[in-house]
Amino acid sequence: MFADIAQSPVSGAQEKIASLRYRHQLVTDSIVDLEDRVARNTAELEKMSHSYGGDYDDYESSGTLQPDVADLTDADIEQEMDEIRELEKMKRTLEARVSGMERDLGGLIG
């Protein structure tokens, strides 16, 4: 009976550790997915910003964009920027959760 106590110093610790590890993996996977999405959005914005770069030959004499460039609006860019900010906020939140889980695991194991 004493041997059982020595193997499990804290009741339910093994289950808690397993649960935290599982949640850690889920959050880590989510962070990777969000980082990929941010990278794709950033690359897309880079391409868009280069289309507005120093070469103003895309503008007609009236100052309007030629039809092949007119698909993109300032509202579209702002929407993308808002989405990137939201994804970065979610990433920071998930990273904070992972950090908390790592501290929890450290406290249970150590």
C-alpha cells in the first residue's frame, strides 16, 4: 500500500499532466496554423503593397487605376490588416496559455 503512495505523490497528478500535455499540443498546433495564416496574409499584403510601389504607370491620366488593378480597395487592405492584427492577438493569447501550461507542468513534475 505504501508503494502506491510513492508512485503517485499527488492524487490525480498523472491525469492532470496528461490533460495539460494534450492541451499544450492542441494550442501548439493552433499557434503553428495561425502563424502560417499570418505569413500567408503578410505575403499577400507585401504583393499588394508592391503593386502600389514607386511605379505609377498603373494610373491613368485622370488619376484612377486602370481596370486590371481596380479590384483592390483601401477597405480591402484595411480588412486584411484588421485580420492580421486579430490573428496576432490570438497568437499572443495562445502563447500565454502555452506558457501557463508549461508552468503548470513544471510545478507538477518538479
